[in-house]
Amino acid sequence: MDATNTGTAPIYDLLITERGDVIADAAHAAEQTRLKAADTLDFRLADNARDHAA
């Protein structure tokens, strides 16, 4: 089955109904983790604070 195919997949639809959309949930969690990591590892903020303190 081609993952880009947007046709009907009754088994997948049933699983989503029963268990939730795990793929969408995982994608959302990955994006939230990426954003948090980018914010945490943004050293520009520390550099700006140091420049203004001097």
C-alpha cells in the first residue's frame, strides 16, 4: 500500500476510530519536542543577555 494514496482504507479507519490516530499523535509529539529542543538550545538568547549585561 502506497502511503501517499488517499483512497479508502477501512481497516485503518477502524483502527483510528478504536485506538486514535497514532501517526498524527506521534507527528505532533515530535514537532513539540523539536520546538522545545530548539528553544532550549537557542544560545542566541544567552549571548544577547550577556551583551546587554556588559
